[in-house]
Amino acid sequence: MDDALTRTLPYGDRPITISGAPGDPYAQSITLDEPSALHYAALLLRAESHVIDIGANIGVTACVFARHTAAPVYALEPSPVAFKHLCRTKDLSGANVVRPRQFAVGRTAGTAAFFDNPTTASASHLVTADTIGRDASAEVPMTTLDAFTAEEALPRLDLIKIDVEGFEREVLAGATDTLSRFAPRVLMEFNAFTLIGFANQNPRTVLSEFRTLFPHLYAFDGMSPYAIATDADVLALLNRTLLGEGCMTELMGTFEPLP
């Protein structure tokens, strides 16, 4: 990968060096300077915390988590292009606890159609009959989170991160046993555009399902979580994401209140 873009991102006293495709705006512009839900989630980790990063992309978030735990960080990424950079980011950053795996995660195991975005790795995604404006460029293996955690025989699971361009609901549908057994915190992207355009899902319905699935659901203002506990909270969050934040925000579902 001699032509790969390489950047070093300041992160505390242990910078993270990333690999990306030349010209990829995500790899060119991403920073870790602004306080965010990612930083909050990372600071909740302990040395023994196990993490699964679903939609790990080129490895930035997995390496952030790796700075806060000595236990495995499983980095799951189906894109053939992004996966190569994920492995290189892990090596460049010395993130030895990161364990890359190349497959998608969904409701069922098997294979899935996949669109590998030629412009930016951050916008690659699954393709189904409900997806508009995208044709599949590859077929990728897919498993469920329940099957993966059983296969790995995890002794614990503290955090799951899900960023799969509108298919977060599908990941959770295949994670019933995992959520019940481990009660992990789940950090997930909530993107109204990808939910509608790629998965044909109503963002309001998805929020309602998240509220049913998790006893506690939070959105973030920087690193400050606030509860989404009422219908008024849901309406305010929809207003914020649809009108003020480019359709996207981060949510965290938990089985215990956040500290």
C-alpha cells in the first residue's frame, strides 16, 4: 500500500496514525480534537473491558478504544478496501489489542450485497432491495453478533459500537442473546438520511424501537449525555438531527444509567 495516505492524529499522549485511500475526504479530514460521544464511550472503558466495533472502517475508532483497554477490541469491517487500511492503521498505531475481522454483521448469517464507495470509505454500505441510488459492487460474508460472540467465547462484553450506514437496526436484530447475556453499552450512529435512503426505515420508528430495546437511551452534547426518555425528547432529537446537524448524531443505549 505504498500509495496510501498516512496521517497522525493527536490523541492524548498516544497519537493514532491512520491509513486511508489517497483522496478520501474522510481520511483527509478526520480529527480527534472535538469532544464527542466516542470520547465519552472510550473513557468509560477499563483495562479489562472487551469491545466490538461494528463498521470499523479504516480503524480510527477501534484504535481509540484500544488506548483505553488491554482486552480485545474486535474491529469488524466488510469493505475489502477499508479493511486493508484498518489493518494498516492498527499496525501503524501499535494497537495490538485490535483484532480485525472482515465481514458484515446483520440479522442473519450468509452473504450480503455491498456497495464499496469509490469516493470515501466512510460511505460504503450494504445494499438491499430497499436501497435507492446504489448498485452493489461486491458480495461480502455476513454473520450475526450472537453467532460471533458465541464463536469467540467472549467472557464479557462492555461496549459495542455500531456505524453501518442505516442498518444499525439489522445488527441489533441479530444480537438478542448478546444483549441479554452481557448488557453492554451500545454506541450507535443515528443517521436519518441513511436510514431512509439505504434501508427504507422511518427514523421515528427506529428511535421508538431503540427506546423499547434499551432501558436507557442517550444522545450527546459533546461529551455530555442527555436522556431520550419521553416523546417530547424524541421530537426534539428528530428536530435537531433533521434540521440542525446534517441528519446525523450519536446515541448510546444502556441497561444501567450512565454515570
